Amino acid sequence: MIRQVSIERRPWLRTAIYTFMTLAVTVVVSLLMLVVLGYSFNQKDGRLEQGGLLQFSSIPNGATVTLDQLKLGSLTTTKSTAETGNHFVTFDLDGYRQWQKSITINPGQIGWLSYARLIPKTITLQKEHDYTALAGALASQNRKYMLLHETADQPVFTLVDIQGDTPKYTTLTLPVNSFTQPAAGKTQTFTLDSWSRDDQAVLIRHTYDGTKTEWLLLDRNSPEKSINLSVTYAVAPSRVLFAGNGNKLLFVQTDDVVRRLDLGAQTLSRPLATGVDNFTGYDEKTIVYATKPDDKGARTVGYAAVDISNPQPLAAYPADGLPLFGAMSSYFGQKYVAIVHGQNLIIQTGQLPAPNDDGSLKLFAKHTVPAGVTAFDMSNNGRFAVASLPTGYATFDIELQKYDNTTWSRQTQMPRSLNWLDDYMLWSDYGGTLRFYEFDGANQQDIMPVVEGYVATLTPNDKYVYGISKTDKGFALERAKLVIN
């Protein structure tokens, strides 16, 4: 009988098997890592090249994705590797208009096409409420509420809760002791200004006795607790801006001085910056400002904060009469400073200067924008630097390092500040038509007839967009259905 020799008694064979298994696992893991990192074999050049990854999502989901004329096997939300270079993507969903986008992928880059808003081919309109008069309308930051003002000289407002499928209406009235009564025979006007980011408070500008102005803060939950900021803190601001994400901190500009007002502590800070021409808020402590010409004929862009002793200059320019704006944002943990001077847009990144530190800001991007910039800021998500122009807007995308210039499809005689629909899309009501524009000007869509100068907003569930339409009897709060099912 021939006895079989076990593997355990043949060390060389056991070592060979274990070595092969280790090498096989290493090769498989390495190949998987290369796939994850976007590497693929280019049959044309016979080389292993690193591409990128494209992530696809849409509102609503379930759309067919076509990448460079190749239909993917899965629907949104999905992903696909892609070679470096330019790519063309389309989303298609029954009952909706086609969505298209061109995108350039660099080695190792992830391209997020996760913001596509699909618009129905046929939009259903529904009238919600009629008004004989409407002096103003304002949508909250988180798209939960609308505040409507019917009569300009009355301190009475309608709060519309649009979070559900059926809007809910509540009347909010400013207390008589929260604003100055006009003199006998004089008039007054209440003008809606802005919501706090937490949707809890609204700034209202009260004009009375012809030219006198005061600022009021309307508390959504408790109107009886509303505050007259001008009287309570003995200030006469030309501009008031909520600071940070709450409703208790505000930046106020009086003449050319900016301070921070703390409603919780009932304090008004020292001057954060002086000689200010315009400013934007960064967080609850910090502003970025541009100064008026000083006695030496120079202007400065800088930043100031409650917790630093002195304002810090970021750049100096001559008093040449050109537009000058500054703004700042954080995007994925990195800080960016953006400045517009005339037609020059520069974006820097790195560490800000401090009283005892020069910082380490370095140039990130530089572009030429059209002449006539009227306002400039960073988007709420920190990704875009956005310049308002007389006929449109210009954006720089920090993530893709891409500049775009968009012209409104319809023009107007009363241009206003830019209005964001969400983090990636803007809207315009010029020409009496509500129209959507993506940040780069792509996928423009007409939605519904509206009245210029009021408001439009999405519901939190993205199902409807609300707007103000004109009727034979006056105005109507109307909504368009954006999600078919």
C-alpha cells in the first residue's frame, strides 16, 4: 500500500499555497483600490490611467442616466467611473423635461451631479388664496414659511406654513408699542426685509413721517415679543443683517460704522469696522467689508470680528470709482476669501491674517467679470462666489474651479438682488415669468406666470413651488406642482 503524504508533512507545498493565496488577495485588493481610485486600462494607448468618479442624483429620483451616449444600467441615485476629460450627461424620466450637463473630470476627481431638479413637461397650477392688495411677500430661509403683507401702512401680516400639502394661515400683528406712531396727518410704511436663518424672526423696516426710519424685529412664534431695534438700542442703522444661523445676533451699519447687536445679552458691541461702504456676513462673529476712500485716496477690503482686537486688511486698492466688494466662505473645512474690484475677481485660500500673524493666504483663482457688478457674496453652502450684474450674474464654482457668466433670458426695469431657490439653483421673475437657472446658467426652465417683485419658494419636500400671480381682483398665492407622483 502506498501511503499519501499530508500537506502538513510537505512544508514547501504549504508555503507555496499560502504564498499564492497572499499574492492573489494582494492583487485583488490592489485592483479594487485602482478601480475605486478611478483607474482603468486605456486600450487605445495601452496604458493604465486614472480617471474619476461621477455621482448622479435627481429630484425626483429614478431617472435614466446617459453618459456620453452610453445609457447606464442603473437609475438615479447611482454612480459611474469616467475617464479624464469632458463628458456630457443627460437624465430622462417619463413625464419630465430632459436634464443636461457638461462636466470636466480631472484625475482622481469626484464629480457630484447630485442637484438635478427635473421639471414636469406639463406643470399643474393651483390657486391657494386671493388678495385684493399685496404690498410685499418674503420666503423663509428653510422654505417652511412665507410672510405676506397686504396693506403697506398696516402692521398686520399673514404667515403661511407651506411645509405640508395644505398651506396653513396665521395672522401676525406687531404690537402698537413696538413701533413709533406717525404724527397726525403723516403716513407710515412697513417693508419686509429678511428672515433669520432659523426661520424664527423677520426684519421689518418701518418708515414714518416722510423720511424717518426704524428697524423692527417680528417674532414669528410670539409677535407680542417683537422689538424696536432702533429705539431699544438707540441706533439708526442704514442696514441690518442677521449674524450666523440664529435670530439673537445682528450686524448693524450706522453711517459707515458696523457693530454687532446681541439681543440675548442686550448689548451693542464696539465698532467692528469704520469707513465701511459695504459688508457681508461670514458667521455670527465675523464680517468682510470694503471701505470708502480714506484721506489718502485708498480703499481696503478686510475682515473684522467680535473676538479680534482690530479689523484686518486683506487687500488695498486706489479710490478709482470701480466697484469693490469682499466675501468669505468655508467649503469642506477650507476657508476662501473672494474680492471683486472693477472687473477683476480673485479668490484666495489659506489662513487669515490676525493681529499678531500675517496669515498665509494664497491665490486660488482669478477671472474677469463683466463691468457693473452691483453686489457680491458667497452662496449659503460656501461653494459659489456670486456677482450680481445689471443683466445677469457671474459665478465661480470652488469645487470645479469653473467660472460661468449667465444673462437673464428676460430683462427688467427694476433689477433686484439675486434669489436662490436652493443651494444650486436661482430664480427670476423678470418679464412676469418665474424661471429657474442653475448656478452655471444651465437647464433654464420657465415655470409659471408671476408678478415681478414679489417672491417664489420651494416647499421643504420639493413637491411645489409657490409664487404670486395677478388676477382680475388683485393677486393670488399660487403654486406649481413639480413632482408628478
